[in-house]
Amino acid sequence: MSTALFETHFPDLTLKARGKVRDIYDLGDALLIVASDRISAFDVVMRDPIPDKGKILTQISAFWFSQIGDLAPHHLKSAEVEEFPAACRPYADILRDRAMLVRKAAVVPFECVVRGYLSGSGWKEYRESGQVCGIRLPAGLVESDRLPEPIFTPATKEAVGTHDVNVSFQQMASRLGVELAERLRAASLAVYCRARDIAEARGIILADTKFEFGLAGDTLLLVDEVLTPDSSRFWPQQAYRPGGPQPSFDKQFLRDYLLAIRWSQKPPPPPLPAEIVSKTRAKYLEAYHRLLEHPAPFA
């Protein structure tokens, strides 16, 4: 197992931002996005990283970008460290497998969530109102049920440490304009359906996922990570039983642990036992192995 990387420090590169997981460097005409091994839950970054997690996320994202480029233009230029600008070469050993060179874009301030199954905050909202983000669903659904068709349920993008807020499509359209909101919805649903079918062929249910988009001029680009265990719920198809929570290949395992210890879901985060770190890493690696259909070279 590799030594975990909590954050990066590259003196010769210009740090633009640190997100919950990613450190972003401005290279002038492009950005360098480096996925650390930090992990967040309930929008709070844990103090204990998950070894190799950033590499797993980056390689899964690169796989999906290669699968959906015909449906939605994306920002990835290269995930091969040998193809990065010369200024990155002193840091090649750190960047390998965990960094992406990407096009710049003005990020749209909404999470574009697509749900194919009823889980998480969607299940909670459905129990209370029979709706999810203003979309009325059939009566009598149970937790983890497959929906009649995937639904687009956007959320606001909030600051680190603050929970994102589910909103209706109409609320999103009122802020962005109907034309852009409809483009986001159409692209999100198209990519989800393609990815759902690919995942199902590999024995994985893609229950839901969230996308981020940016604008490069008039071009709408899929940005950030895509269809990873951090941004999606992946369930093993063979174990699927609607009517309750499902086993998963994502950070739901960590969320369940934090709920079990009755953490307040507010900073500071609790320390993570070594067993929880190890099992979380194993969940991410299982998603990698199933989706990419080969062992992780760094594991």
C-alpha cells in the first residue's frame, strides 16, 4: 500500500485552489488537477486520508471520459504525466496516476445530479413529500427501488464544510436561464444512461451520480471528476435487494460508520480507525477493478 498523500505543495507551480479532494494548479493556458487521498463525508473533509484514493479516482475518471466524449465534450486533455508541461516534470513521481491536465472553463454553480434509483437524500425527500426536487414519483416506492426513468435533480454548490442543497429544475433555470439549464439536464441524463449500461455489463448498478459542468465560451464541458466512487453510488448487481440500503463500492461505507458513531456531521471530523480506512480503500479498489476490468498497477 502506498503512503497516503493528504495535500500537495509544488513551489514552482501556481496553486489556484484546494477543494475537498483536489488541489488545482494554474498552468496558464490549462489547469492541473491533482487528486489527493483526502476523503469527505457529509461535506466535511476527514483528517485521515485513504491511501491511493486519488489515483483510483483519476484513473476511473479518465476511463469514463474516454467512454462518453461523443455525448458531452469534456475538459480532459491528458492524464499521462509524460504529456504534461515541462514545469510539472520535477513532480512527476507525485503526479503519476493522480493528475489530469484539463481545459479551463467557468464552472456552473450547480451539481447536476441524476438518480436512477431511490436512495440517500432522494429517499428521505420522497418519504416526506412523495417528490424529489419537485419531481413527483409514483406512490409506494421503497428504498433503493429503481425509478421508472432516471430523473435530473440539481443541487447548489456550497463551500467546503457546508451541505449542498437540493433544488428544483425550475429554481436552477431561474438562476442560469432555461436554455443552459435544459442543456445541462440533457447532457447529464445522456451521460448517466450510457454509464449505467456500461456499469451494468460489468455487474455494477449505477444508482445515482453527480456531474459538474463548465463553459468554455459557448461550449458546455463536463469537468472535474466523473462517475467515481466519490461522486456516485455503485451497488453490486448480484446483491441488489430493494427495500433498504444496499452494499456499495463507494464511500457509503464511511458514511454508515459515521452515522453509527453518531457524529454530528459538523467539523471537526472524528478520527478514522485503521480498519475503516482499510475497508474504505478496498471498496474504492473494487470499483476500479470491476469498471476498468484489470488490476490497479499502484495497489
